Amino acid sequence: MRKLVITSLLFCLSCTLFAQQKPNVIVILADDLGSGDLSFRGSHIQTPAIDRMAENGLVLDNFYVHPVCTPTRAALMTGKYAMHLGFQSGVIRTWEALLPDRGLPVGERTIAEEFNDAGYNTLAFGKWHLGESQKEFMPWNRGFDYFYGHLTGHIDYFTKEHAGGYDWRRNKEIIRDNGYSTYLIADDVVDQIEKSDKKKPFFMYVAFNAPHTPLQAPEEAQLPYKDLPESKRIYSAMVSEMDKGIGEILTALEEKGILENTVLFFTSDNGGVATKSTPSSNGTLRGTKGELFQGGVLVPGIVMWKGKIKAAHSREMMHVVDLYPTLTSLTGVKTKVPQDIDGLDCSAFLFEGEKSVRKEVVPNILRARGAVIVGDWKLIRNPKSKTQKGPLGEEIDGDEYLLCNIKKDPSEKVNLVKKEKKKFKELKKILEEREASQVKAFKRLKQPDQYQVPEIWGDENAKMLEYHKGQ
């Protein structure tokens, strides 16, 4: 009976939204942000804007993504796990980018197309990394009316170059905007908000390339962290400058008078790169970007809709694939959501504090490695950490399988395979069943000593440049 009441409330809310003004939606995605790199989580890095979202929104303490960039972005766009798109093998790498199949599969419907068909103006900013050479993979051919940013996986924050090729554009036009890319992205988002028509709702996908390498920040931005070692000082400044950009976006929404009619969602594409050269922090979580441990796949998640979603913390489970069906449901937009997606509509627990419909997460499965999370339990097959140690430096078993109760043991220090044989058998069976459903992964090519990159990324007629390994 209670579920029926909740469903009726959500239906009535959707009807009200259609009768009035459909809410705007902004998804903000950080790049390689550590789960412990926010001041509301105890970091030394000052992030007042994200803290404000956390204070006024619902903080999702069990929000999962894939362990690396392109897979998470593809999952967000389609509502499908990477293993059902061919991206379980990882990111689109520079020397593979010109291959005809390296991009978001053309047959997949995107969240941008969903909002576009519902009458929304759809805009994408910042990093794309879902196809950077073939025209069918470009954002303007995947449901977005507007694009401002770069197509490749990372760029120089000042020169806008990737592997020697230039990569900065507005829609199809190459533009030579000077300045720090984080500032340019935030400024353009603010500009588009100011220009927006209140009668026409918008869906914005704001994908900052910060704090992904290379570690670069304006000198003045580093001053608050001047006493830190160089890499940590620059990284901290990168996160803070991204946060300032988010603050400018919130201010623009307020000044436009549309903050209360805008759903905002903030997260990261994967865990931080917790190394000496890139000193992000995943808190007490084990592992780093690229790994199946919690440090690689459990990231900050915040949803804020002032006056509609209550401020709180939730341990209910969500995965990035859920954003597609959840955001379209929250806003009353349901046109052609594919039936074969992995994403689930989690709007009931966001609104009413109900239990999440998601009870299981598949961080990734690829050949001999894979992981599945069911409730408080997590099983990893061939858990190979780069350090083979826990977050406190302690030695950890290197068994073929690692079974943990992540509620009691969030640092994944205790392997319960032998002690919890029944649970191990249960999750192993689920992992094998999910593995059987995956599609063929994109073939990885070994990096050649030299290869050709375009003079301008995304330009089919661009001159090719010779690129040497280690350049």
C-alpha cells in the first residue's frame, strides 16, 4: 500500500511539472576526483560550493561508477553497464582513437536524446571522450544541441593540446580561446544559463577535465596551498578552482531565478589516482582509479533540488547507470527510454527516503577480473592492487577471490572467502551469470613507438602529425 502511495505521489509530481515548467537538469562530472578530496569529507582542499550542495542536497554515500573514465561516461549516457557496450576493456586511448569503432555505439539511445525529444535544450561542456574522430560519435550527433570543450581524454589546460593535436571547439567550429580550461568551461556554462529562455527547460552535462592530469593550475590559485609539496599543491588548487566554477554556476542559477527549478547532480567518473605523482585521496578506501576496489569505484554523489529533495545522507545504493532513468523520471520526461538498459529508476528513494530498488552493482567484468556487489557484500575475482596493501600499509591476502562485508570493512582488509563459504558461493554464481551477459569488448592495441594523430582532433581533413612514445 505504501509503495502505491509513493508511486501516486511521484505521478502527481510529474503531472504538476508538466502543467507548470519542466525542471532544468545539470549533471556535473569531475574527472579523477578522490572520494576524500572534498572539505565536507574532511579534506584540506577547500570546496565550499560542493559543500553547499551537500548541505542542501541528498548525499549518496553508496554511489558507484566504473573504475575508469570512458566506461563511466558511456554508462551515464546510455544507462548501460560498460560490459554491455564493449567498453569494459577501458578508455579510448590516443593511438586507438582513429579506429572506426572507437566511440559510443551508434545504436544506443542517449539521455541527451531523451531530454531533447521532450523539448529540452541539451548542452554539453568540457570533456567528451566518447569518440574523437568519427563524425557519428560527436556530441552534436548524439543528442546535444550545443557543445563546448574537448573531445579527447585529457588536454593541456592552457594550450588545449592532446598528443600534439589541438582540441578545443564550440560545436563543429575550432576556436582558439585563451585561458585555463576549468575557467573557460565554467564561464561558458554561466553564459548559457544567462542566455537561457525560462520557457524552454535545459539539460546540461558539465564534464570538467579537472583534476585529471596533467597537473596544472594558475600560480595565484596555488597560493592557499603554498606550504604543500608541489604536486599536492597543484592538485589541491585544481580541485578548488573547479569548485569555484561550480559556485559560479549555482550563483548564475540563483540570479536567473531558476535554482529552485533545477535538479543538480554532482559526481566523479571514477576514484582518485592516489599516487605520489597525483596525490588525490580516496580516504580510507582501498585502491585507486582503474581498480575494482572501493577506492576506484565508490565516489561522491550529491543530488540537489531545492525545496523538492530533502537534505540528508543516504547509504542506499545507486550506480551511474541509474541517472538516465532516474533523472527522466524525476523531471517527468519519459519518452523512449530503452527497455534493455541496466539503469533503474531510483526516484522514489530520492524523494521519500524509500529503500533503493538497486540491490546489486557490477563495477566491471573483463576476462579474468571482475566484481559484483550485493547489499553489504562484495566479491572481486583476481583483485590485483598496484600496492597489494591496504590504506594503512598493512599486508592483505592476495587470494584469487576477495570477499568482504563492505559495510563492516569498507577498506576491504579482511578476506572472508573461507569463513563465509555460503555467501562466497552465492556471489560467485551471480558474478558468473553477469559475466555471461557481456558483449565483446573492444580490442586493445599495444601502443606503437610512433603513430599519427590529427593536427586538430575531430577534423576529418586535418593534417596528421607524427607522435613518438615518451614525447
